[in-house]
Amino acid sequence: MNEKALIAAFERVVRAEHANPQRHGCPGTSVLRQLAERPETFGPGPVLRHIGQCAPCLRELKELRRPCGRCKREIA
């Protein structure tokens, strides 16, 4: 199993078992954005544990990590 397959399997489990539609205990977009932009500032802790058990936060973090079209052009 490669890394992409493992990540996809993890995401399926989180979506299936930790839907959290009311977003109870979520750290908020500003924290997720900080994690997306500077992951090295986060060690193991409550935020990462929460994301591993919250489908909405995992989805939002994944979206925040996607580079925007403008950013891609600036890098090229």
C-alpha cells in the first residue's frame, strides 16, 4: 500500500466514523490555516488528535492545504 492509498483509507474511516456535523470541539479556521501554512509549529497534541477524529476539520485542512491557482503561477 502506498502513501496516497493509506491517506485515502484514513480519510474514509474518519468520514465514516467521525462525521461531527455540529463541529463540536473544532479548533476553528484560523488554527487550521496556521497548521496548513506552518505545520512545523504543531507537535502531537489536542489539535492533531481532534483533526484525526473530525471529518469536517480534516476536510477543511485538506482544502486549506491546496495551493490556489494564483500561488501556482507565482511559483512557476
